[in-house]
Amino acid sequence: MNKSDSECFTLSFPEAKGLVISGDVHGDFNQLVFKLCVQYRMRDTLLIVAGDCGFGFEKRESYENMVRRNVKRMNEANNWIVFVRGNHDNPAYFDGCAFRYKRFVAVPDYAIIQACSHTILCVGGAISIDRQYRMNTWKGKLKYLKAGGNATDALARNIYWKNEAPLYDEKKMGAICSQFTIDTVITHTSPSFCELFTKGNLHHWIQNDDTLLDDVEAERAAMDKLHEQLVRDHHPVSHWFYGHFHQSWHNSIDGILFRMLDIMEFCSMY
């Protein structure tokens, strides 16, 4: 069951009996399904990926083939996977329509997911600290590849997307807060008071990217504003999950358990 309008995009999973959040998967979709359905033998479970899913690095047909390959296994287990946008994802896939199947869906930022008595707010995006390298590398590849697709095709292959950053959307938050009571948040990056406080070899990359440091700070500031809005509106948020940093960490801060998930790390909610 789902609903999408100009203000809110919502998905409801009334049949789900389990809820699991995963860290980055970086295009390992088949492994993700195998881990969910075979390795852990989960049934009637909704899995939400906290960004860096891997959409956009291959042709669109690749993702369609992934669905065909895995749909039988997902149907038999009665499982679903929801994908939240990361910085290593083409945002064009995350409008709720471009990649939408019965068992798999990539949701837009500020999507509301309802499952297992939880109301979950999903907000994607982050900054690629190696973005200059990615842009230069792709320009070089296009000299030898015809796989880049039509320049006007929003779903054409690439390895970097300029509109990758998370945005604090006050209007959408106003609409959401008037209709829903949020108890769980899933983002790709995190508020500034959560680990990790810097990502990777940031100081190496800022030498050739004059605005990178400011953009990374703005990324975390957007999550700070999101957190402040939820607190100000008295939402009973108990859990906040994120990926992006490729490590595991958790801490309870002012009554919210913030949990950073490593690559392909699963965490169950109850």
C-alpha cells in the first residue's frame, strides 16, 4: 500500500513482521538479497538500506535484471527492500517511480515508511569527498565508452551526481509533522554531534577542492536542522540509523539511540 502526493510520499507495509536496517551496499544487490533471504532466512521482513545503494553506475537494464533475478526468492520469503538515497546514487532513481517494484523501491527524500508499528522518516544524501576525482575520471572514461548514454537521459550511467547533498526541507517537514508522529529516522549521513566527525582522508581531498570543507559542514548542518525540528515538534524519536562512514558505532544522545552501520551491516528493530 502506498500514497504519493505533492507534500508527502508514504509507503505502508502491513504484512511485515520484521524490520531491518542495512548500511551501504554499493551495488551488491544480489548479495543483499542472499543475506536477507538465505543467509539469515528472514521472512515477512522489510529491509531499509541507509543509502549508497549503487544506483546509476550501470545501465538501467542492469537494475531491471537484478529484480528479475531475485523476485522469486523475495516473493517466496515475502520480503521487501526499500532504498534510501546516498551520495553514491543517482538521485533520478529516487523519486518513488523510476525504480519501483512490488518487492523493491527507491524512495524520495522525506519519504515516510510505516511498518511494524514504527513510523520512519527517510532522508538521503551526503557529500562525496572525492568528487573532483570522480568527475575527472568520468570525463576520461567517456572518451572510450559509449555507455554514458544520452546527455539528456537522467538515468544515464555516471559515477558522480552534483545534486548529491542532503537538503533540509522545512516545507516537507511541516507537512510531515502535521500528519505523522516520527519514532525512527534513517538518513545516509548524520548530525554533526555523531561519529564520525570527519570522513576518510578529508584533508587530502580539500587541497584540490576549494568548497569541499564548507559543503561537508553544510551536509551535517542539514541533519542538525532535521534533528532540531523533530525535537522542537516533540516527536518520540527513539532510533536514528545512518551509513556513509563505513564503520559501526552507536550511542544514546538525549534519549535517541544513534546507530552508524558499516557496509552491509544489518540491524533489527523491534
